[in-house]
Amino acid sequence: MRCGSALVSVGDRAFEVEQRCGPPKYRDVLGYSLGEYDRREFRIEEWVYGPNNGMLYILTFEANRLRSIETKRNQ
């Protein structure tokens, strides 16, 4: 995903995304997932940016790492 002249990629840390793109328009904690061997919980968050040129960008973070970038046409 492009934020101005900066790029955001899967694997980036949440603070890096916020530095490059600014605060999201919407941020929500979806819940928690269990790590390997069910010993640790990881927070899952969803951030929404846009609309930019009619597109919404939905970023999903797990344990403060960007796991997916979804695009959706703004209705």
C-alpha cells in the first residue's frame, strides 16, 4: 500500500505504518489469537485508511505486525 511517497508492506510493525501513513480513520481490536503451543495470546487489530480515489484500505495486524492488506471499493 502506498502512503504518499512511502510504501507499507505485510510484515511491517504497527508503529512503522502509523509513521508512514498517519493515524487510521478507524481502528478496532478484533480479539486475540493463540500463538504456538497455545502459550501466548496475540492481539488482532483492524485499521482502515481512506477512502483514497474511492478505495478503502483495511489493514489487519497480529501481535503488532501487519498480516494483510485488503482493498475495498467505497460505496
